[in-house]
Amino acid sequence: MLCSWYRSHDDGRRFTLTLHVQPGAKCTEASGIHGDALKVKLAAPPIDGMANAALLKFLAEIFEVPLRRVTLKQGIKSRRKVVEIQQSAVRPEILLQ
């Protein structure tokens, strides 16, 4: 399946995700497609990196990897972020379920 919001690398165990993040939401969840990105609502506020930390923790839990395997590649101060997930057996489509 070809998706514009993620790319699979290597043996399919490394992914690059393009995300549109909405901090300050009631709960943390993936909430569908937003243009060419996946929209993720975060319960954390966009203060002092709290939203970025919450995003990385959320993705580590979903992809069943240690936090060190989730890297924010672009968008530290932006709603649009690019995140890399390494060594996960979980496919990105899980975020759409």
C-alpha cells in the first residue's frame, strides 16, 4: 500500500513518518490523514518541548520499541514533524486503526 505519510526503509523495520501534530488536545491519539501527513492529537501542551516528548513516547509505545529508537528528524518547533522509527515489527498502518 502506497501512503504519502510514511516511508519504509531497509527490511521494512525502519519507517519515516510525516506527522501533523495538534498539541493541547483532550487525549493523545492518531486521528486520520491531514493532507500528506498523519494527524496526531497530543494531550501535552506545546511548552518547553513537552509536546515533542509526549509524541515520541506515544510512538514508542505504539511501535513497541524503546524510546531511543524514535527520533524527531524535523519540526522541533513546528506542527509538521518528521519522525523515524527504528527496528519495529509493527507496521505504520496501526496508527489508522
